[in-house]
Amino acid sequence: MVTGNIYKMNIIFRVDSSYEMGTGHVMRCLTLANELKDRKAKVSFICRDLPGNLASYIREQGYPVFLLPFRSERAEPSWLRVDYKTDATETLPILIASFPVDCLIIDHYGIDQRWEELIEANVAKIVVIDDLADRPHLCSMVLDQNSSSAGDRYQGLVPDRCVKLVGTSYAILRPEFRSMKKQLAERDGNIHRILVFFGGTDPTHETLKTLQVLNKRQYSNLHPDVVVGEMNTDKDVIEHICNAMPNAFFHCQIDYMAELMHKADLAIGAGGSSTWERCYLGLPSLSIVTADNQREITKRVNEKGATCCLGDSAEVTAQRIEHAINSMLASPSLVKEMSKQALQLMGEDKFNEVIDRIMGGDNDIHS
């Protein structure tokens, strides 16, 4: 524990964001950070200074950010931009200077047990946020908010004493979503308002592709809410297009996504973490896979009937999007059923257990 009466715990996040990898990891870590801060934890972030990172935004939310240097050369694994030893070596002095670190929370596809072994002596416990289950970890707790057909997908990947919180019940959702869910009314399947959101950066330009369709005269009676992140390189063009459309609304780097999802009758978006936000509010959706790590999630949600997956971004054309929108407009009963399946997919809300476990300290693998 941190000495004194101000903080109960000292917690550090190791997470990155960039134009290439997007902003989802940082945004879900900020959701956790806010909850932990409310529980009197001291929270800070360690991030690499990648192009398009959210360090400034994290600081605006009130959290210190320790920046690791940007290196232009690419190394494996590509998620880190450097080899794991270099990343751990550069992280270690920050952890030592922040002693005692009661919990290090890692949300990074480029980090695994090899990295964790190099720093674990300098932190009381390690919590890993993951959704791939494709590499071993040395951690006290693993949090995976994704629905999976695998019974115990982390068997053999984490220590025996590791607490495994796996499934949509542990979805990392901001308080606004829980408040909005209390106001939900049953959707009737008719579509008037469409939410378009492809993550903070949209590196594959799906928003522009979708606007090619919604900008057609035949859809002038629809009301698109188009959301982009501050780091979206197309944002000025997207805003210009929206301003020229009769019923479109442009939104940039917002904190009222739950309100827009509540108002929407259909969403068009990527298959990332926003999937669970949409499902939590029973919002039917058309999903496009914009990154490899989204494929399994989107496939499973599609199989459950909670979304309609249009395929990988490289193969999805404006014509395919248009055909899917027309199908939804013509089938209110299908849209209504998608909403029901989305709500059922989320199950019981156990997010508070995540915060309790992190703050509790009883799941430490170090003795």
C-alpha cells in the first residue's frame, strides 16, 4: 500500500495507442482508471510515444503519463515497435522510481511472460487485459471481456493461482452506459437514426466508405450520427461531408457515446471493443472487421445473431454496405431480434468485481 492517508494503492497502466493500432486499449484503460481513482487509487500511465498516441488526452483526464521514446525502426512484435527486452528495460526505471507499485495493469498485444518476468520483482502484482489468449502471461489476474466458445481459453497460459475473469459479464464499460441502460425501451426494429463509428482512428477509412452510401438521396430521410476520434486523419473531410448532408451530425472525441447509442436504431462500425457497448444497449449493428484481433469477436457475435458481419475491411465495398442497409430497412422484425440477441449476449454485469479484485490484493501470485 502507498504510505499516508491519501492513496490506498499505487496503480500503473502499460498501454499504447497510435494511428495504426487505434485508441481502444487506452480508452478501456481510462475507464478502469476512473473507477480505481474513485476508490482512492493513485493512477498513472506508461505509453510509448508513437505517432497518433493519446498521451495528451490521458493527461487531460488528470493522469500522469510517462512516455517511452519513439523509435522509427520496426521490430517484432510490431505492436511494441521495439523488442520486448528494450521495452521492459525502458519501463523498469519508471517502476523503480514509482516504488512501491501495488499493481501494474498491462493492456498490450506485444507483451507476454518474457516481458513480465523482467519487471515482476518490482511490482506487487500484475493484471493483464487481453482478448486473444494466444501467449503466456505471468500475472495475478487476467481480464478478457470477450465472449468465447472455448471453455478455459487461458488454461496453461497463466499461473494456476491466476484469477481468470473471462466473458462479456466483465465488459469494461463507462458509467454512462450503465446509467443509459436503465432508460432502455424495447426497440421496434424500424430505422430512423444510424450511428457510424469505426474507432478512434479508423485506419482503413470505413467511415468515408459508409458515407458514400448514406450521402445518397434515397437515404435523406435517415439521420446519421457520425463519430470520429481526434486522431482520425480523415476527420476534416468527414466533417465537411456531414455538414453538406441534410440530416447528418458530426461528432469528434466525445464523451456521450452511450446517449448516441441509445438514440440510434442501427449502428455501423468496427468489430472491436465498441461491440460490447452496442450489445449492452441492445443496439443492432452492421460490423466490419478492421483488424485481425476483431475477427473472432465479430464472428461469434454474428453467430449469436447480435450483429451482421459484412466481412473484412479489404473486401467490404460501399455496394455491400448499401445492400446490408437496405436489408435492415426492409426487415424490422430482424432488426428487433438482433437487439434482443445483443442484450442476451451480455449476461450479468460483473464489472464491479473487476475493480474489487484489483483493489483487494488477495490474488497476488507472489508469496
